Amino acid sequence: MSPTRQNKKLQAIFDEDLVAVLRKIGQLEKVESGQVVCSVCGCLITLKNMQIIISQQKNEFNFICNNTLCVEKFYNNQGRAI
């Protein structure tokens, strides 16, 4: 592991729990109504293409779609929102 990298706790959400998690964090209605876009490419985030949820501040979240290039760009940015 490089000296500049930090270990971070990774939390996973099962597909069957995604709706409940989004409801709990107050983002379900936004996703279902088409108000959420990928922080990398700007495509519309749906329940089917959502790959990463990043908590920014209280009630503020960024989302990354399941496009491989977007996921790679997110991780290459050391796990910070783009």
C-alpha cells in the first residue's frame, strides 16, 4: 500500500436493500423522479445503473453510475467525488 493511501471502510448495499437505504437517506424520490445524475459523466442515475453513493455532508450525496470508466475515474480520484 502506498504511503499516501488511507484505509477506508467500505459499506456495501445489497440490491434488495437499495430502495430502503435510499428512502432512509431521503434520496429515493429524487432518484425515481429523475433528479439525480452521475457525478462523473452526468447521465441519469436510476435504480438499475447506480453503482456508488458518496455521502458528502448531512443530506447531501453524490452518485456514480455503473459505467466502468466512471467507477475507475472515481477510484483514481482516491474515492472523492469528482
